[in-house]
Amino acid sequence: MAKMKLYYSPSSPYARKVRIVAMETRLDKKIEMVNVALTPVAPNADVDKHNPVGKIPALSVKGIDLFDSPVICEYLDNQHKGRRLFPRKGRDRWVALRLQAMADGLLDAALLARYEGFLRPEEKRWPDWSKGQMKKIDGVLDALEAEIRTLKGKPTIGTISVICALGYLDFRFTSHDWRGKRPKLAKWFAAAAKTPSVKATVPPPN
């Protein structure tokens, strides 16, 4: 298999998802990790060469560049001979993909709220926008609490995505007590956080 090169940031939850998948599939030793810094207002020229959208993660494989995290993760899951993180068929597949969509939706909202409060000049910030994004975050959290049984069992792309989403809330939204009203989800995450691949990819301190 051709050597792969992953453009990532330790603080990116989407890149974290790819890194966890790489470790869970034992492909991490075959991937060169390229740590890059970028924001929506400060792009990175190297990333732009491999992803026309200019976002991370981006995976460079001989002859093709892959992006974004769902595509990269599914590619990696097709490069090993172990248990699949993307279930092949049936209800299990759709449950896993649905969980991934929920977690990525939470992250999309969290990043928009983060950019609004961190990157946008203070005089141009829109509080109602941030409130709207937090409402989406809480909606997903409530759904995960209600559907906690779908998170049980062996890891899938869905549960890995949820781990990265909850980890990002702990990383960037420390004042948002997502655990308070969701004890089942909090208990599940506490156990999942002990997984070696999850521990190895915790974002660095702010």
C-alpha cells in the first residue's frame, strides 16, 4: 500500500476522528502526520494543494487526495483486514452512519459558535447566531441521551464520531455543562475516554 500523508491539527475534532480510525485499524504507522495551522481567515498553502476547500483533515495517497473526515475514514476502513468500523449492511450500518451525521452536525454547530466568539471581531458578533448554534448542540446531546443504547457495543464510525464531538465540547466549551442533564451519555463517554486511541488523541491544553 502506498505511503499516506495526513494533514491535520491536534485541535481539530474531525482530524481526531481520522487519527482514531487510523489507530483502531492499525494503519497509523503507515501514515505520515503533517501538523498544520490554519483558520477560515488564515488558510494554509500546503493544505490548499490537497483540498480545494482548504480544510483539514486531508489525506494524500498516491494518485489521489481525499477529504473530508467521513470519506477519509471510510477509505482507511477499506485498507485493513480487521473488523470494519463502517458496518457493511443492514440496520447496523445505518445506525452507525446516522450517529456520525449527528456528531458531525454537533461539531459543525460548535465550530460556527467558536468562530463567532473567537475569530469574528467583537463589534460584529451576533449573539442570536451563537444561541442558535448552541441550540443545535443541545438538540443532538438530548437525542444521544435518549438513544444511549445505540452507542453500546464495539466501536463504529458512529461512536468514534460521538467521542470526538463530546471531546471537542470539553476542549472548547468548558463552561457548557453538557453532562448535567445527560447522565447516561456522561457515563458512556467516561468509559469510552479510557480507550487507548482516544487517550492518545486528546487535544493539547488551551
